[in-house]
Amino acid sequence: MKRKSFPLRVHPDILEAMQKWANDDLRSINAQIEFVLRESLASADRLDRSLYSTSAHAEKRED
């Protein structure tokens, strides 16, 4: 999957919470942010389900 880079400004408390969550799930912070965004988009029916993987193991291996 091709990825696009972009700057992200986020409150330090949110970034710290995301980093802790990423550490708990053995993901990088980038993979964790993408995971959370994908979950949110899917639950709001704003993401094509064919692009959405529900496999937590596959997500943990992506960076």
C-alpha cells in the first residue's frame, strides 16, 4: 500500500496517550494513528470495507 506523508499537529497529551496505546499494542505511533483513523472511518461508514482490514495481527506488523 502506498502511503502519503503529511505534517500533523496534535496536543501533547493526545500524542502521549497515543504513544502509550501504541506501546501496549506493539505498534509504532504512525501505525497506531492509522489504525485509529481506519477504525473510526469504518465505524462511520466512510471507508470502503474492501480497503479495511480487521486483523489486529496484520496491523501490528505494519509501520
